[in-house]
Amino acid sequence: MLVSAKEMLTKAKAGKYAVGQFNINNLEWTKAILLTAQECNSPVILGVSEGAGKYMCGFNTVAGMVNGMLKTLNITVPVALHLDHGSYDAALQAMEDGFSSVMFDGSHYGIEENIEKTKEIIRIANEKGISVEAEVGAIGGEEDGVIGGGEVADPDECKMIADLGVTMLAAGIGNIHGVYPENWQGLNFEVLAKIQEKTGTMPLVLHGGTGIPAEMVKKAITLGVSKVNVNTECQLAFAAATRQYIEAGKDQQGKGFDPRKLLAPGTEAIKATVKEKMELFGSVDKA
Ligand SMILES: [Zn+2]
């Protein structure tokens, strides 16, 4: 059964480790992540962006697939199904369709409107026992044409949003989505420390986990990060393994064109990436 992310993240914050959010795109992705979480005896958060949700035929289809796998694969570790960077309408829809956690990304609104909308999402989520992630300080990405550092959140604004009763808080500390540019300045630990000081036990979320050096991730965890989002890294691993399979001509040998064979190396590559991240985040055997 799907669970909210609240308990797993409260434990992570207290235990000074982080739970990984791994974004899913299809059946192979979902199966690979769930099997690895079970194998590692680790809690896990499955992230679904609005775009990926549409691609997979809607949140209801995604929830159906995930619930089916939990049962058939005998997954007993805590699993949360989480909307990643949801708009207000998408957050309402995901809660309606069986997601156990939502992120409402109101970072592009002014702080007043972000607060009003976040409050309303929290009210509905509380009725259903769903966890809510909010964001302060937009996290940049290639699509926004951001080169260099991402935006840095204002610790006082973080405190205002945290006090609304969100479950976990994403704050920009120079992290960005996608592949980091060469001239990236690194994470702003000074701001992270201030945010933690102001928000106390609130689990903090680090977006854009791909390409942040392991030592920086570990340091961020010691400063209160309890959830790390990983998306691009699984995509790169999947693409590289699939390319290798095809370049080696394996799809043209015997029944190598069978999608169950063609997609297998990519699926295994996702498993290896997820395992590596769970070890880095310290969530192994924390289920
Ligand atoms: Zn993000």
C-alpha cells in the first residue's frame, strides 16, 4: 500500500540520512526502482512530473500501475507516489487519483499567492493523509536558460512556508535541474544552514541531484536535507545501456528485437543507479 512521505522523511531527518525520489517514465522505470528499493530494504519515493503523468496516460493510470506492482512484486518497504513540481490543478488531480504525496510548486508566484495556494493544497491533503512538498526560490534548469548558479532561497520565506504545515520543503541553494554546467558554483551551504536553523525539524529537499558531487550531497544531508530528487541520472544510464545494446548489434541477433530483451539492459542500468544513490543517501536498511 502506498504511504505518505511524512513518516519516512521524519525518520530520515532524525537519522541524518535521505530518502531518494526517483522519477518514473514507464513500467520498466517503476519496476526497476521498486525492486531495487525492496532489495536494499530502503524507503523510496516515486516521482511523477506532470509531463510524465500525461505520457503515462494520466495520474489514475500511474496509480493503478504502481499499486498493481506493489502487490504483485510483494513490495513491503515504504513507497510514496509523489507528484513532482505540480501546478495547483495538477496537485488537486493527483490527490483525487490516488497519489500519496504531492509537490505544489508555487515558486513562480509571489510569496503571498504561493502561501494562499499552498494553504489550500495542505487543507485538502490533510483530509486524505497526503504529504505536501512546497518550494521556495525557483530551482533553475537548462530549459530556463540558466547557466551558472540556480536561485537561492530566502531563509525567512522558507520559514513562512514551513509554518503553513507542509511536510517537506524544497529550497533553492544553487542547485539546478538537468546536467550541471562546467562553471557551476556548487551548493550554497551557508544558506542551507540558515534555512535549517529557521525551519528546525522540517525535512528539506534537494532537487537536481544529478551531477552534484557525492561529498556535497553528503554534506547537504548533514545540514538537514532528507529527500534528494534524482531524475536525469536514471535517464542517462538507461540511454547509455540501450545505445550499447543496439550499437553491439544485439537487437539483430536472434530475438534481440523483443522489447523485453531490448529494454532489459536499460532497466538494469536504472537499478544500478538507484542502488548507488540509496547507498550514498544512507537509506539502505532504513525501511
Ligand atoms: Zn525539481
